[in-house]
Amino acid sequence: MATSADASIDVLSDVAQLRACAEARELVAMLDYRDAEMARIDLLESPMRRLVERGAIALSIGEAIGLSEGQVQLRLSQADTVRDQSPTTWLAFIEGRIDHARVREIAHTLGQLKRAESVHRLDRRVVEYAETHTVAELRAWLARFVRRVEADLAIERAEAERDKRHVSVTHVDDSMAWLNAYLPSHEAAAIQAKIRKNARTGVAPDDERTVAQREADLLAAWCLESEAAEAAVDANIGVTIGADVLAGERPGFAESTDGRWGVPAAWVTRAATSGNAFWHRIVTDPVGDDILSHEYLGRFAPDLLRVALQFLHGTCQAPGCLVPAERCDIDHREPFPVGPTTGDNLGPLCRRHHSYKSHGVLHWSTQPRWASGRPRVIELYAPPVLMEYVG
């Protein structure tokens, strides 16, 4: 994605950089104080006194800047991790090129990586992406990075977490309760898709319930009534799996089309042979996407093409927007009827950004994704064209 800037936007960019520099200065001051105090305390003779005064460091810092001891300890731990393991990230933070929110996400990922070469690879690549993408996009990119560079270890962690799956009920005020389920991501995605689809189709004209209420009622019915469970509608779930992973040449993950979750490829293989959710398996090729090369007559994309476009792009194609593609309109880049109803002339836009495009605030760019000032890197299924903001 690419954005253009005018004077007022430049001012906001400068303010954002100053804010990031201030966050870095605060964190550096916290580290300096902590290190100086640790050096002083190490000279004390009494072991008990040393223990007590070390525990009071976080309390003193918290009182000075208005944070709890737990928040201070977490920030110091994250800062130590990034400063020691990713000097490129730390320098970008000091210079105000990335803010604390992005540093926090990077620190979490560094804590997951177990191999030195993986840490070095992240250090080389992450700042360039973090500078030009939102925190949510960075979080998804980091998750994909871990799944790809340490797939074997990530699969081990996923298998261990899967053993912890459970359901819990917490009763709260006013005769209500929370029903929570800790499930594998692909199963939760299938449940979510089924609920969303069924809650929005076949609604009686006199049904005054909101969509959220219908979704809640459906879930309760499926859990409590066997007839409702058997009548649950099928759902389309799209995942991308590398050809070498699919062939069993290396361990890897099946990733959702919007990049928000990934599960070991073997889980999806097992799921595809059971249950009533229909899984689309898309083996992607970075050279071409033949499924989108077929042309259709008429203005509106047929269901097959619409689903393929949703799986290809994953999310709304406006800058930084993460609305899932299945909740977006399918928009013609070159307006119909001049522009054909084909895969390379269509893309998902959420209703709000579709309106912006209709009013000329956004427009489709013909630049390839690598020529943009703000690239959108989705390695397996990146769109060939981008949107840019018109100031």
C-alpha cells in the first residue's frame, strides 16, 4: 500500500516521531536507573538488604512515571530483550522510526525464537516492515515469520497448546455468563464462519434480533439441540499451504487468507477429511495465479471468482485496513463496463473504503507492489496491484 502526504500529514508524522523518541528516552532512563541501582546494591553487605532493595527498584520507577510494578518489570524485560538481541530494532526505536507498541511486539517474537540464526534474520528484516505497517499488520507478519523460520519448533508448541484445549463458564451479574473455549484456530475459524453465515441468511421479516443476538442464539441452539447442530450450514475456510509443505518436504503451516492465524498443515489435512466445513486448499505459485485468469461477462463476479478473490487477498485492500475480505465488496479497479469482470481487475474493499474510492479519496494504483513506498508483503498470495491515498 502507498500513501501520499501533504504539509499537514508531515506535521503529524513529525509528532509521531517525537512521541516515539520520548518513549525511547523514557525506557532508556528506566534502564539506566535500574542498572545504576543494581550496581549500588551489589556493594551492600547484607544479603537480605540487597534482596529487599532490588525488589524496590520497580516500585521506585513506577511511582516516578505512574506505572505499576508489574508494568515496569514487563517494560524492562522487553527492553533488555530487544537491546540485547536486536540492535537494529533498538536503534530504530532510539531514532523514533518505530514506537514502543512495535518494539513490544518484536520483543514478544524474540522471546519465541530459539535459534540464533532466526534472531539475526529477524533483526535484519523487521525494521523495514515495522516502519511502514500498522501494529496489527506487524503482529501478523511476526507470527508468519516465526511459523516459517522455525516451523518445527512452532509445530511442537502448537501440539503442546492443543493438549490444553478446554471450555470454561464464568457466571457474572444480571443472570448472564461467559462461555469460553480454547480451541485450535482452524476449528474456531470454522465455527465463526458458520455462525456468521447462518445468522445473516434466512432471517424472517419479523425477526427483530440484532445480528449479534442471532449469533448467540445459534451457538446456544447448536450446543443444546441436536437437530440444530445437524442442520448447521457449511462454511468456506481458505488456507494457503506452500507446495513443499504440502508435499511433505519440510514442516510448515497452513495459514489463513487474512494472515491472522496459522495451524500445522497436518491439522488441516485431518480436518479436510472430517466434519461438514468445506476447506479450500490453495497451493500458491509466486509466478502466476491461473485461477484468476478466467474472464466472466457481466458486472458482478460469480460466486467462484468472489471466493477466489477473498482467498487471494485476505483483507480489504485500502491502506492498513484489516477488514476480512469476505465482509468486503468486490470492486472493479477499472470501472465496468470498460473494465472487465476478471480476477486482475477486481479486489476487495470494505464498505467504508469503497465509499472513499467512489468519492475519489482512494484510487487503484497500477504500480507493482515492490515499487510502492509502502509495500504490502504477503508472500504467498500478495495482490499484483495496490491502492494509494489521494490527499
